[in-house]
Amino acid sequence: MTGRFTRRAATARLAAGIALGGPLALGLPATGRAEVPLLDQPLRIAKGSVGGVYAAYGASLCRLVEPDLVRRRQLCTMVTTQGSLGNLRFVRAGIADLGIAQGELVRAAFEGEGAFAVDGANRELRVLFGAVPEKMHIVVDAALPVTWAADLAGRRVDIGPPGSGTREAALFLLAAADLGMDDFVAVAGNPGAQRILDFCRRDVDAFAFMAASPNAVVQDAFARCSSRLVGPTAASLDRILETTTDFRAAIIPAGSYPGQTADIRTLASTAFVVADRGLPDAVAERITEAVFTGIAALRRLHLAFADLDETVLLAPCPGVPYHPGALAYFAAAGIAPAACPDG
């Protein structure tokens, strides 16, 4: 993809000083010259819980939009939620301008399905670009005789806090392993570091975490206490892939975490950055440009982003239209995105 858009020109514009009123400035330029802001308040990003990968991505996005630490004018702010569901609902309610959410939940919110049936279809939801690939991690107490996800019957399992994409994906995976809610003890876990403390105190036998791999949360579990990764059986995974296009199969390679000696086959999806159709086109275009031209900087900002490339940014859309501002950037840059419904 790299050769298909004018990276040199875009990089030159960045070097000229985004914070000095360049193409990504969302408010008043640092020169003090009055201009009409594109937004009448800081850009609000719904980012999930503190310490999670979405929180890191939201903070990194702010850095790309407003990179000048000296002249930082607070053009960007974080809105904390429990995860994907909260992020999507905050965008719909106008509490946030941008949200980060798992692809299958983005589609569900647009269609008004699953966890969003009570909300109804959100036909104003729009995609800007792919954010980060995610894999389902199921971490278990290594001392337990648990080889597959199906072996969690009767165990205490932290399936993630209500409103998180982890919870939705974990229930989907466990159902494919023929484990209903009555077959294990579901624990609505705490976000971030607290879930590791609960796990290492053995308040739970296992926890699920849908996130980029490797990630600091799972690394922390392996570092603090005896831990092991398990996945669904081949039959369970095949059942999932036969019934939905929301997920794909992926591998967590051996060595991704300390002492992990075997590959783990698991579920995967892509998280997307989304907005309401009402977000001004110029703002959506500038945010999209910031990420596509700043991807090298994004890789350096967090371990989970080390392998990001344009393939991730242009991941097949989850059945939701692109925002016109994102399409404007793609057209200007010579990028052909994946086919999506018309907006």
C-alpha cells in the first residue's frame, strides 16, 4: 500500500508543524492567529478502562493529533468507559466524538443486534480506520488440569467487566465450547491491573482478555504468578468460524509471553476507530491523515502497536460505512479501502 499515496508530501506537511495550524490542527493555531475551531470543545475519545490497550491507543491518537508537547493546547481528552460497548454508546449519545471498539460489536451496534438490540440500530455510526488486531487470551492457573477452554467447567472465570468487548467475545467462545452460564462461575472482573491481582491471589481460576498480542496485562500475569494460556479446541473454533464472519482464527505464537512454549490457536478480530456521521468531515479527514502518516510513531508508543501496518488500518470493514472524511483522505492519498456499505 505504501507506494500508492504521497507519503513524502504528507510527511512534509507534518514536519511543517501540525501544532502551528497545519492540516491536523483542530483548534486555534499556536501562532495565536484567530481561526474558527473545527470543534467547539476538545476532541473526546472514548477509550475503555485505564491501563487497557484502548486507553493506550486513545492517548497515542492524541499524541499524533497534537504532537507538540511544548505548545500542547488540550485539543484532545479521554473519556473512560468499561470497553467497546460503552465506547459505542458514548459515541451514539454524543458524549464522545471518537470511540475504539471490536469489529463485531461495531457491526452489532450499526445493526442493532446482540448486546445492542435494546438500543436499536445506529445507522449514523461510521468507521474511520482499523485500530489494532486483537486475540482472545484465556489465562489459567498453571497448576490446574485445564488444557482447553472447555475444561473451565465448574471453574471461576473472570470474563471481563460488563460493557467490555472481552466479555462478549468470551461468552461467545465459551458457548462454542458448550459452556453455558450455569456451567462455570462467571466473575465480572475488574479492569486493568486489578484483575491480575485477583487472578494471582487465586480469587479466580482463569481470566479472559481480548487484546493485541503481546500485551502488558497478560505479560504481568505471567510475571507475577504461575500462568498458562489455553484456547478453544479445534472443533469449537471451527463451529465459531462456520457460524459468523465477525471473528477469524489466529495464533498467539510460542514465546509471546514468558514461559509460553506452544502456539495457541484462538479467536481474533480487529478493533476500529469509529465516529458519528455528524463529526465534521474535515476533522475525520485530519485524524485519518494523522494516523496513516504517523504510523511509524504509533508503533513506538506502545508494545501492542509494534506490528501495526497499513494492512491493519485498512482491515476489511465490519459492515459499517466509512466516514466521508476518511474517504476524502483515502481519495487524496490514492488509497483504495476495503468495500463497505454506502453511507
